[in-house]
Amino acid sequence: HRIINEVNEQLVSEIKMTFDYFFRNEELDVEQSLINHVFLTGGGCRVLGLDGAMATALEIPIHIVNPFQRIEVSPKKFDMDYLLMQGHVYGVSAGLGMRNMSDGN
């Protein structure tokens, strides 16, 4: 836990510095400079304590995205418990699967 916490602190520190740098941009208007929520996806978003460390440092709610949340999935074809626990890993593939062939690259 100690090592994971140290890595989380380093990662969150880098993210916070990036936010701070971006929001120092004088060309942003007030509406663009407000972040109300952060959404995490991918395998790394389940690193123990990462979401909590980010919420504490950034002082905003952190949400882990499940791309299947609003997609109708057949429980006969897919293990629903697996999708609920591991859905965050499939964000890119679910997004690509919803595109039309005419969407381009």
C-alpha cells in the first residue's frame, strides 16, 4: 500500500501541475476554466486509491467510466458481473464499435 500510495501521489502531482499550467492560459474564458468532474477509464483507473487521491488533490468528484452503462447488453451473451467490474477497460473499443463506417479515420 505504501508504494502504491507513493506512485499515486506522484501521478496526481503531475496531473495537478498539468491542470494548473493549462488554466493559467490567459485566452480561456471563465466557463472554460471550470472543471466540475473528472472521468477515468482504462485499466489504470482501478489502481488502489488513485481516484481518492485525485479527488483530494483536485477537490472535485472523480468518476470511473463504465462504457456499457447505457448500452443494452444481453445477459445471455455476456457475463454482466464481469462487465460491471471490468467495463472501464473497454472504453476505446466500445466507442469505436459505436462509430459508423462513414465517420472517417
